[in-house]
Amino acid sequence: FRNKQNASMKIFQVALFLLVPFADGHSWVISVGNDGGRSRGGFVGGDHDLQRYFCPLESLELCQPGHNIILTDDALRPCRAGVTSNPRASVNAGDELFLSWMGNGHVDNGQSDGTCVRIMITPADSDPSFEDFEELPGGGCIDYWHNEGGTAVTNTEITIPANTPPGMYTVLWYWDFLPFVFSSCADIEVLPGSLSSPTPVPVSPVASPVPSASVVPDQFYLQDGCAGLNGGPDAFCTNLLGGGSYCSSSQSDDCGRSVCQGDSFETLYVCEIEEPVDSDLDLYYAGGCTVLADPSGFCAAEFGSYCKDYKLDGCGRAVCQGGSHSSLDPC
């Protein structure tokens, strides 16, 4: 009886293993940072649109998973080429970058126990090779899932070294779920932070093609858009988002800023429009002479008189000698 029971259990385990690759599951990054960032694959669509098979080995022959799935040459590249994260997350050097990914039924049931997620970084690139990436400190083997307050969760926070130069970077997440490996890439911006940490920076930031004497070029883009960039707005956009992108100067936001084709106005810093300052004359007609910073000076300049602050209308407003309450705005 015991032998039959063991045999049945083995058959069940084999059947479960064979079903795993065909389940509506697998995994991909869905959230990056604390400001709504996304991976290059986004989060809208079916599993086979969002997941990405990856081969981190030297040849496809070493990675072919079987199960009627045949990897092609693009699996040797870790990222989706020709796209960029939208929105793109930002993080200060020295702070932790939040990443979460889909569990898709692989957690808290033995399927993914003991498997690792690896997180790496490279200067911003539309189509980086695996060799371009360097592992972030602590990113070598992160549990695919963990228990948090009785709930199985699939996320982590990983520190961007404090002395990482500001600039644009590409982050690689990949999950070794043999015989499959799944990858997701996310574009992020590293902002200036404290340089007190002795942790060495793994890579240098991407050099911008746009020179600027007073501000880092990509910061200039985030602040003022692409139209005013010295050295060629279209060249900047092509370098940032890949071939086919250009400075879409025909469209602008409320601050008059344009973005690169394929980018979003949400990428730019919040548009702060200065409210027009009311003139003394506008203030006078709205609230009388007593609300002005210099009532006497105003009345002398406009009416050649003084502020009659002892005589008020029904709204408590005074007028200059020679003026009339009826000339004020209705209250």
C-alpha cells in the first residue's frame, strides 16, 4: 500500500510540474518605485504579452525549455527593445527602490519555493546586452515570494548605492524558474542623494548628448521639456527613447513644454503656473483703499487725496477722497 501511495504521489508531482508552464501564470514586474513607475512591458494585456522568456546563458541551445516552447534569438537580450517605461520611476541615490511582480498562482504552494529573483542595473539603454548589467548590492538571490503578516507577497526593496551619479538607468529583474527564466526591464531616473555611503557605485550614468552649463541635460528635459535643449532636441529624443523618436514641438502642456515622441507629459516635473498678481487698482476696486499696502500713497497717486478710512460702505470698504463707493466692485 505504501509503495502504491508513493507512486501515486510521484505521478501527481510530475503532472503538476507539466502543468506549470502552461498555466496562465509566469511572472513579470508590475510596479516600480513609489511614484507609479512601470516596467517596459507595462501591466495591461494578457499573460503572453506581458511575460518575457529570457536566456541568460551563452546560447539558446542551453536554455530551450521544451514543453512545445522554442526560444528565438531575441530571448538572448534581457529587455524589450525600442520601448521605455511609462511612467518612469525615480529614486534618490542611497534610497530603496521598490519592485513588485505578479505571483500568478506560483506562491505559497510549493511551486516557486527556493527560487530566486535577481536584480541588476546598467546605464540607460534601449537594448542592453546581459553583459552590460551589474548586480545591485543584495540583488543576487531575492526570494521569489515571502510571507508578510500572514500574506504571501511578491515584492522587494533594493538600495540604489548612495554614490550613484544622477542620470537615467535601466534595471533588470529576472526570475530563474527552471526550465524557464522570465525577465522584466524598467527604466528609472536616479536623482541626487547623500554621498555618505561607502558602497561603490556599480556603473556610470549614460552620457547625455546635450551639453548644459548649469543643469544636467535630462534634468533640463524634465523641467523644461525638449524644445529648448541645446545641441539638437531630436537627437536627444532619439538617444532617450530610441530611433523614430523626436521632439514633438507641435504639442505642449500648460507651461508650454514639449516632450519626446513616445513619452508622456506626466514624465515631466509638475507644471507650476505663476498666478498673475493683481494690481493696486484691482485691489482697490475689490476691497477699497484700506486693503492696500500703502493706502495714502495710492490715493495720492491716483486721486491726489487720501484714504477716507473713517467712512465705510456696507462691506466695510473705504474709498479715496474724491472717489465713490459706487465705483467699487459689487460686494
